Amino acid sequence: MSGGPDSIALLLLATAAFPGQVEAATVDHGLRGESAEEAAFVASICASLGVVHETLTIDWETRPDANVQGAARDRRYAALGDWAIRRGLNSVATAHHADDQAETLLMRLSRGAGVRGLGGIRPARPLSNEVDLLRPLLGWRHNELRRIVERAGITPVDDPSNRDERYLRTGVRELLAQSPLLDAGRLTDSAANCRSADEALDWVAAREMEVRVGRADGQIELKPGDLPREILRRILVRIFSDFGVKEPAGPDLARAIDRLEQGGVTTLGGLKLDGGPTWRISRAPPRRG
């Protein structure tokens, strides 16, 4: 919990729906002077509601000076996952809402995202092998959540980073506020449609993988045939995963597919990829010298 209106509304709704079953945590990133005071404010609200609360303090070996929000997000989720396991909790809920979803969709459009990226914020995903991350408020608007907090007589924290013009999300938020044609509800619907399309493409890729992929002598063979490029991309991502290799960056994988379609050979992520009528993927031999 950050102490902002969205997270406090989530706390109020969760305690009303699941009395006695909710715990809360505030991640103090230590990147702003007010963060410790804000964590104490959240602790006081939780105490008034009878909710167990813990402040998780991030210890930075080196404070990030680039992509601060991304670095903070990664450390925050890692801390929350560890906290949930320690407390015996099987899920962590965050207060992302419809306006956040609309902002995320526009940000990803500006970066040329594909179907998966345009699916936006997922309602649920694994946070770790033992804990799920839930976003139960994606159907709520920010103003609705703020009104819940106001009616409870609570004055939430005002985070100045939400107005920091150095961040892309700030500019996108202003664009949404000034553009009546960009309706957050409709954009949220578009994100849901993209998630549905993404799931359908994954289903097709899994089916095609069953009949087009074989394994022999430490390598994986794929018969690409006339498969659409997006299906080939998804199959290759699954093959990389089978080798224990994380998904390559989109442009790198696109260049590799170009090379394979031309019948060439390339390496990517420690794997060797041979093109032709049958694509062969194996671990790349160690480099000499």
C-alpha cells in the first residue's frame, strides 16, 4: 500500500469483503524523503481497521539513476513476493484500475507493442511459484475509488511523482484528461480484446507445436511450412523456454526469423538456429579464445 487513494480504497474494499483475512504491506523505496512518514500513515490506517501491516524497506546498494520507476517496480514486487511467502499468503493484490489500464495501453502503443503488449495490465499473473499477483480493481475508475476514500473520512497521500513530467505516464495521463475521444473505459475494453486475441494465438501456437516440432540428438526441429510469422515467433519463444533461455527481445527475435526464412544460420540467447525447410535449434558451441 502506498497510502494513495487507490490503495486505500483497495484496503477498505478488501477488509469489507474478507474481514479478518487481509494483511497489508507498504514498500518504502527510500527514494523520497516523505516515504517513511507515508508508510507510518498507512500503518496507522491499518491499525484502526485491525489489519496486520508491515513496512518493507528497500536497501539499494546503488540508487537507480535511470528507469527509476522500472527499477522500483521490480524491487517492490520482489519484496512483496518474499513478504507473502513469509506470511503464508497465497496472493498479493494491487490497486491498478481502469485509468491505469488506459494509460498503459497508450504507452505501449507509443512503443510499437504487439498484441501481447496491448493486452495491458493482466488481471492476474504469477508473482512467484507460490504467490499470485491479483488486480481486482481493473473495472473501477480512479474517481470511484477516490470517492470511497473520501466517504471514509480519510485524506490520502499525494505522491508528487504522479505529476513528474519526466515520466511518460504523466504525459499520457494528461493526454487522457484533455482528450474526450480517448475514453478510459473503451480503452480498457480494447486491452481486454487484445488479451483474448493473445490467448487465441497462444492456443494456435501450442497446437501447431504438437505437430511441427520434434526433438532428437539434443536439438529441436521445427517445420515452419506456411505458418504465419506471429505463430512462428510464439513457437520459437516456447522452444527457447524449453532450453531454459528467456524470451529474446522482440527486434532480436524478428531478425533471427528473417535469417531463418532465408535459409541462413544465426545465434541468439546462446542457441544456434539453422534455417531451411526444417529449422534446427541447438545450443551454440562455446566460442574459442
